[in-house]
Amino acid sequence: MAHSNSAKKRIRQNIKRRAINRWRLRSMRVAIKDFETSISGGGDAVAAFRKASAIVDRTAQKGVIHRNQAARRKSRMNARLKAHAG
């Protein structure tokens, strides 16, 4: 258990930051899943791709995921979109 005030404050900050990061990660996964269902369900896949791509970029910008992981996820989504369209 932390004894100093600064260590206690860091614990409080880490708890809040972890909750925010988990929310960002969860919202990113939901956006990607919505994109996948729009492809399989016949929805507006292009709009879902744009929304998911923006959320993936924002998640990487905030440091929740690495920028290379964001690029890989976007690349795979784009490949699925092109395969669906073509």
C-alpha cells in the first residue's frame, strides 16, 4: 500500500486513466464489429468504415494502442471493404 501522498495520488490517477483507456478500447472494438456486421448484413459499409477508422486513429493518438496496430487494423478493414465491394 502506498504511504506518501504523491503515491496515493498516482494510484487514483491510474485507476481513472485505466477506466478511460478500457472505454476507448471497448468503443473501438464495437466500431470495428459494427463495420463487420454492416459488411455481412448489407448496411452502409463505407460509412461504417469511416467511423471505425476515425475511432481507431483516435485510440492510437491517445496512446491506448500502438500506431502500427492502428494501421494494421485499418488496412485489414479496408481490404475487407474492397473485397465486399468488388
